[in-house]
Amino acid sequence: MDTVSRSVKAGLQFPVGRIGRYLKKGRYSQRVGTGAPVYLAAVLEYLAADDHSKHVLLAVRNYEELRKLLAGVTIAHGGVLANINPILLPKKNEKPVAKEPKSPSKATKKSPKKA
């Protein structure tokens, strides 16, 4: 007899059995239906496939739904995201400062106006 996993039956890459085990072990409810881990695995696979980011941490932190779902999760070897304080960033409406010429002889000097 050839055993076929629930992931293969559902056509999913995410492990349905493991997700079902975690749902039961986590004590989120008294009972866990047979379709719940399949549905959750399908949703997680859809959310993960929706963002084609190379790094999982970037995909999770930049995607609002994944960020809410995995708010308290630590991703092993995920590194850190660059977090720059908005005050330190240049303003969008600000024009770049004009550079002064390096040699003072080439600069055009104007005499100060007298009142």
C-alpha cells in the first residue's frame, strides 16, 4: 500500500501534517477539524508565493498580512532590516545644495553693495 501525504493530496508544498500537529499542540481550541490544517497550509503557501522576495525576512516584514500573522516570530539567521529614522532622511521637496568651486580664483567675486 502506497501512502500519500495530505500535502500531495491537496497539491501543496507546505506540510499539512506538521501544521495540523502544531495546531493541536498549540491548544488554540479544544478540537481541530480535518480541513483546518489543509486550509491554513494553502493560505500560508499563497502568502509566501505572492511575494517573490529572495529573503524570507524581507518578505515577511514588507508584506502587511504576513507581518500581522508572524508578529512575534523570530526567523533563524534572518538578520536585521535597515531601520533609518525618518528625521535623518533627506526631505523630498528639498533641493540639493550647490557645490562651491574648489579654487577661489575661478569663482566670480562680486563686490558687496553699499546702502
